[in-house]
Amino acid sequence: MKTTQKLCGLVVVSLIAAATLRPQAGAEFAGPTPLGPASELVLEGDDAKAITVKVDDGHLAWGTAATHRLYSEGYVAIGSLLDALMSTDSFIEERQQLSEQVQKDEQRISAAIEAIRSQIDGLEKDDPTLPGLMEEGRALFQQRQSFLQMAQQSQSRLAGEQLEHAYRELVEAVKIVAESKKIDIVHHFIPTDDDFKGKAYTEALNEIRMRNLLVYPESLDITSEVADELGVEVDGS
């Protein structure tokens, strides 16, 4: 009985295909005629288990779960975009202002240390003011070390805040481009043609591990469109 049903099904499909592809009498054949519209399509495999394919919320679906849908995808090389955003004038100016303030404060402490050193150099070993000056010099030296450590932390914190800001801006641009191109999922990736930044074995191995795509259609790479939305220039955009 199942064999008969399958044969009948094949015959029906063949007849539909033939009718679809057959040119009308007296008319030039201009290609296949669309089949449908149809609300759903039932496909049956060799094990006779059927799958119903239909449109669900604008997606081709083969079940009721969200994971049983076909989503469109795109890819963005975010490394070059983040570098471009971090190199904008506003970010550079902010980092320069902090760096200049750090240099000014460090120079002030260093000048105080040099002044103490100059006083010590002009004293005899048994001068009663020597111990106090040496203690003051040690305190200033420790102050300088603590200051440099805090300055490095401040610069690192500023860079981190800027990077997060750039990332948020990047994501918003990706959303705009994805919506305009009807893309559901956007992945970040490193193009396979990009040069390795590290040449040592461990660095090169990490470069390979981070490149999650080996072969991909170039048309799925929307990096240039996102760069245009951000108003930045990257290689190839």
C-alpha cells in the first residue's frame, strides 16, 4: 500500500512539473510557472516520517519551535571596525588629555625627588639633616611608584570604557544594516586572508583558533556596509 502511495505521489509531482514547465500553445516558453501559493508542503522521507514545511513569522519552518526555522545570516569583521572607532578624534583626544595630565603630575613628583637628591649630594655624611632628607626622598619615591601604578590603571580603565562604547556603537550599526538587508543573525569573524598579528607559535595558533570560518560566501560579509553606517574607513570598505 505504501509503495502504491509513493508511486502515486511521484506521478502527481511529475504531472505538476510537466504542466508547470509546458509552454502554452502559440506562446514562447519564458521559464517555469510558480507552483502555489500553498499554505504548507508535506515532505515524506524513506522512513515514511513526514515533515510539514510552511512559513512561520516570515521564516521557512519545519516545526513549531523557534529552532525549527531557517534564518538568514551575515558576518562582520569587527576587529577592523573597532580599531577605526578607537582611532576617532574624540577618543584620541580623551586619551591624550589623560596622558598629558599623568605626565604633568609625574614630572611634579620627579622634580621634588631631584630637589631632595640635590640637597643630599651637597651634605656631609654626618650632617644632622641628612636622615630627614633621605626619609623624605624615600617617601617621594614610593609616592611616585604608587602614582605611576594608579596612572596606568586609569589609562587602562579609560581604554576599556572607550572600547565598550565603540562596541555598543558597532552593535547599533550592525542592527541597522541587518534590518535593512533582512538579516536575522550576524556573526563576528576574522577574514581568512587577514595577516597574522603574531608570528610566534602560540600567537599564530591563537590566530587560527579565533578564525571560526574557513570558507564562506563573500556576499555574506557585510563589514563594508557597517563601516559606511558608522562613517569610518577600513581596508576593503
